Amino acid sequence: MRIRFKGAGEHSAPITQGAGRLREDCDYPVLEVFAVADSENLFRVEAVSGETPGLYDSRLFEVTDGSIPSHWVASVGARGDITLGPAEWVKPGFWDAFFDGERWAVDLYQSEKNKPLR
């Protein structure tokens, strides 16, 4: 799955949070899709290759390739949030461990991120 950043436009600050790291009209591979129950839909992307990925509001993008990678799964959280992404990433605690710099999570992130997105 790939998306193109359309720019911040007239969107409010909560929608454009973090978008300053993205380049307008640039395509990005989607690493994960996260839909918050009764709220926004988010794409996880690396705004800068090799840097920590961020979550960005889907309203800032257009989909350029809607193919869902074959190794992705769907998960529904306790609050009704929906995640589409690599099976190992949707397990509880993965992202906390990754952002805490735990080696196993960082290695797993790199491994999954490098799999083909088709």
C-alpha cells in the first residue's frame, strides 16, 4: 500500500500534527493502518527513511496503491480501534517496546518493514 502526501492545506492543527516532516507530492509506503473508534484514521509511515515512524491523519493523503500486503492481519482493540499491519506489530506491547528502544522490537520492526508491501 502506498500513499501520496497532498499537503496540509486548510486542515486544522490536530489533523496536521507532525506533517511538517512530510514532503508534498511524495509517495510513502504505508507500514500500518490504524483507525481510532469514533475518531481519526491514521497511516503509519516513515516521513524520513530510517527514522522513527509516525502516525499521520489519512485526510492528508491520497492512496496511490491500495494493495494490502499478504502478511498483514486485522486486529480490533478493546476500545474498538482497528489496526491493519504486520501480525507481530499488532500484538499488545509491541509499539511501546519499540519506542522504548527494546532490541527485540527494533529488530522485529526492521525485519517486517523490509518485507515486500504486496
